[in-house]
Amino acid sequence: MDPRYDIPTRRAAGVGGGSANSSPALGSQSRRRKMPPRPADFKLQIIIIGSRGVGKTSIMERFTDDTFCEACKSTVGVDFKIKTVELRGKKIRLQIWDTAGQERFNSITSAYYRSAKGIVLVYDITKQETFDDLPKWMKMIDKYASEEAELLLVGNKLDCETDRIISRQQGERFSSRISGMRFCEASAKDNFNVDEIFLKLVDDILSKCINPVCSDTTDASGSSQQGALQQRPVSAA
Ligand SMILES: Nc1nc2c(ncn2[C@@H]2O[C@H](COP(=O)(O)OP(=O)(O)OP(=O)(O)O)[C@@H](O)[C@H]2O)c(=O)[nH]1
């Protein structure tokens, strides 16, 4: 994997039996103030869309919590999780919106498209109808999302290779017809390509946004933001 996509893992505290700070012999160290965590340099929103049951929640939860649920409940409306990653020496706070695949929630979920800087469109490689639905999802993107949003098409459930209906070439062909859309196959179950989905998308967003000025956007709750991708002064508390 490209080392730029490394996600820092939390170091185990006090490894080796008892931390130095707790030793009475190191009293001055025990009084040393802990540095507050460095604030995020950027905040950005990513939305996951696609038909019912393709694995949107599973992809999000694999990425944010490294968990997988064999029998998840269908998402009602929208859900979200936060994860902070480091890329290109920047700390980026990702807000990931997981949307319901059922059409009856479209009026709710469409409100979240506008503020997304990245859109992950998912289908299930074992279910033809989820691939056939892609043009319908593209219409939603065209109607509600920002034109600047980075797009990534994901064929999920790669672990079910024996039940595959949609070939990799079909996925590639679909994405190649849409300007700027990237493509990959993944498995939330096997944790294959899941980090890469988000890190590649964030890397593309950063390339686009660090140089040119990002336009101001308003988030789904209606509050105004100074660009969905905000750069905060590194020294800010
Ligand atoms: N084998 C396999 N099953 C998966 C994978 N990802 C998700 N699933 C299963 O597919 C089912 C649906 O997953 P969800 O993550 O709830 O799908 P969703 O797209 O969020 O569904 P909605 O909320 O209804 O739109 C669950 O039973 C998951 O365990 C995967 O990579 N491989």
C-alpha cells in the first residue's frame, strides 16, 4: 500500500509494565502536562450511497471501527460516523454519512449530498439489480451533489467471488463513462480495499482543494461552513 495512506494506530500506553510517569523516582515527569491533541487541519464529509443491502453500513463500520456485522439492520434515513486520518502530513476529520438504500428515504438522504466532497457509490457484485440501479443513483448525484465532489464506484462483496454476477470489467466500463469517477472492488467482510476507498478519495479531494480555492457550502443541517473542506490554523486550540 502507498505509505501515504497509512492510518496511524493508537499506541498501547504503558507497554512494558507501568508507565514512567507513575514512577515516584520520576516525579518531575509525572507533573509534566500532557500536550492537547493537535486539532484537525481539515474537516470533510463523505457520503455512501447505493441500493439496499449492498454493504454501505458494513463498509463504513469496517473503516471506522474495524467491525463487521453479518446481519445488520437496514439503515433508516441516514447515520454517520467520524474518523480522523492523517494524509500528506495533514490531519483530516472525516464525517462519513451512511444513507438508506431504500428509495422511500430518498427525500431525506438527498439533503446530505450537497455538502459531500466525496461520494462512494456502492453495488453488490453478486446482485445484478444493484448494478442496474447505478444510472438511477447517478441521476441523484447529478441532481443533488456538488459538481466538485469526487466520485468512487465500489463493487462490494468481493469475498463472494463464486457468486459473482458483475464482472470487474463491467464495473470499470461503467465508471469510465463518467468523468473523473474512480473504480475499485472491495470486501467489507474480508477488510479488502476498505481503507483504500476512503484514503484514495480523500487524497483526490486534497489534491483538488489544497491548490484551488474550495467554494463555500452549507451542510445538511443548514449551518454554513467555510468550504466543506476547511483548513484550520495549526496553532488553533
Ligand atoms: N459476504 C459479504 N457480505 C457483506 C459484505 N458487506 C456487507 N455484507 C452483508 O450484506 C448485508 C447488508 O449489509 P449492509 O451493510 O447493512 O448494507 P446497506 O447497503 O447498508 O443496506 P441498507 O441500509 O438497507 O441500504 C449484511 O448481511 C452484511 O453482513 C461483504 O463485503 N461481503
